[in-house]
Amino acid sequence: MKELEELVNRLQEALNQKEKELSSKQDYNAYLKGHIQNKQLEIQSFSNSIKDVSKDPFLKKEIINNFTKEANRIIEEIQLIKKEKV
């Protein structure tokens, strides 16, 4: 579904933006890289799961709503990744 593919694009864009923001910092460390990598894996799982979604037109709205909620949760978690002073 086109709507679900757009969600994957939004997720990847949010992650790329956060990675760019963090990598511009002097002390971008393994801890932060690990968070970014974990989110990348989560986005990949999300992307893989949309391939197996039912094409039933009666379920389309519910499916899109559920995936949108999950995408928003992931985006919020990405935005919470911050450079911490050690």
C-alpha cells in the first residue's frame, strides 16, 4: 500500500535527520551510534512487515491506522535520542 510505503519513507527521513544532527557533534560516540543502528533495524522490520499486510479493502483503514501509530512511536523515540555529556 502506498500509504504504508510513505510511512517507511517518513521513518527513514527522521532517522537520517537525527543521524546527521548527531554526527555533526564532536563526541558522537558508540552509544549514540548503537541507538541509531537499533532504530535502523526497527525501521527495517517495519518495512518488512508491510509486505505481508492484507490487501483486504475492508481492513485498509484499520491497517493504516495501526501502522501509523507504530510509525509515530518510532519517530518519537528517534527524536528522543540526544547527545549526552559523559
